[in-house]
Amino acid sequence: MNNGILIIAHAPLASALRECVLHVYPESAAGVLALDVRPNDPPEITRAAAIAMLTQLGAPNTLVLTDVFGATPCNVAQKIVDGVHSKLVAGVNLPMLLRTVNYRHEPIDALVARALAGGAQCIMQVAVTAPQNQNRKPHDKNQHDHHQ
């Protein structure tokens, strides 16, 4: 059985991340849930909703991903994970989430390692270069490449 994945983040980030994942992995809908934390939601209500979602996942293990360490979503998540059957990683981004969904069949500790690697390895500065494989016409005096 696959691990469950629960995203707890400031609204509307959790739902948006889940929608992006379902675009790539539509078959994972039941195993990836999202909890958007709105600005005025009391932590007790958020905690109850998170516990209900953990139960709804029904997975033997669950990886909980939050957006910002020290913020309400992460603080709530810290109170619901047990460190054995559920693990918590803060700083979720889309590459991290895609990697975890792809490897959700692995043991929970390996999944945590995949999440950390996926999040970190996909953050990079991208060099801006001239478009590849585009030959200039000899009469083209404009040497600037403009793309929409």
C-alpha cells in the first residue's frame, strides 16, 4: 500500500499544489489530500481537520508537507504527526511534492529523504541564453531575441 501525503499550507497553496499533482498523477487523488489554512482559522479547528484528513487517507504511513516552518500550518502539523507512522517536512514546493507522489510506495523514511532531495535539487538559478537552433537571416539587423 502507498503512503499517504497530506499538504497543510496557507490558503490557497495546499489546494493549488494538489491540483498541480493531480494534473501529472491523476490516479493519486485519494492518496494526496490538501488542507488550506485561512488567515482567521483557529488552530484547534485546523488541527481537527488535519486529524480527519489523516484518518481519511487510511494509509499505513503519511508524509505531511507544510509550507513555512514556524507558521500555523507547520505548528498544527507538529501536533498531529507521531514521528513513526507520520513524518513532517516543511518548505514544500512542487518538485518536492511531485517526487514524493512518484515514490510514495517507498518506506516512509526513504520518502522523507526523497522529499528533501527533490525540494533542494530543483532549486537553481537558470541561465538566460539565446534561443537554441534558431538561425538568423542574413538581412536581419536586429540582433536581439524577443519571445512572447
